[in-house]
Amino acid sequence: MRQRQKGFTLLEVVVAVGIVGAIVTTAGMTVTTLLMNFERPTNQQPLLQQVQNAGHWMTRDIKMTSNVTPSAPNGFPLTLNIPVDSDPNHDYYIIYLFDGNKLKRQLYDSLDNLIAETFIAQYVDADNTTFANIGTSLYKLTIRASLGKEAVTTSYEMCQRLTQD
């Protein structure tokens, strides 16, 4: 009688080496990419959060406004009138302005008293951030934030709510 021999065939060894080689190659490329780009995601994440925060606040306020008054040449300081009731003399207004590389939101009552000042975003590149009217009650905000060599630029289109008279 023949005894069974234990072990792997040549075909099984070749297939196993091929699978292990593919896994090691993929893992090696992934680790190399992560090590080479380690600083990039670290710097871009806070920039992206700042840009998104500015887009959120401005989109929210544009929807409530009755009048948008951008300043030349880039749209800032930006003034938004917020109706409180049917009397325009009671309107509040909001001003978006830059303080260095910080974007601030100031809320004033109808008597020009500063009610609140909110820090909206930092690392903002004021020279490359714009707000413009692109249509009837339609606006475009392009905001750029930078930190070191990294930069994030995002554009938002926003519109006023249409009121019925």
C-alpha cells in the first residue's frame, strides 16, 4: 500500500505566494501614500471646517434677509437687512467683515446697537474671498482659507427666500 505524503503541491505554493505578494504590495503602497501625505489631511481638515462654517452662517442669513449690500471690490464688508416685522424701521442688520484673517459676523438692532459679534472663521484669505450677486436674489460666495502651504477654496450659491406680497 502507498502512504499519503503530506505537504503542498507546487501549484498551491505558487498561488499562495501570488496572493501574499498582492496583499503586501497593496499594503506597502498604502503606507507609503499615508506617510508622504501625512501633513496634508492634518492641515486641510481645520481649513475645510472653517470654510464650511462660513458657508453655513452666510447661507442661513441670506435666506432671512430683505436686502443684501455687498461692498466693492470683493463684497466685504457685507451688510444684510433682516426684517423683524412689517415696519422697515424695526429691521436688524448683519455685517460680515474681516479682522485680519478672521471672518466676523456682527448683529445690530434697528437703533444701531451692537447686539452680538460672532467669530465665524479663521485662516481666511481675505484677498481671495469674494461675495457677488449672480442673478435676481441669487449670490455666490467663494471663500478661501489657507494655513502654511495648504489651502481650501469652496464656492457656495445662495438665494434669498421669496416673500409673497
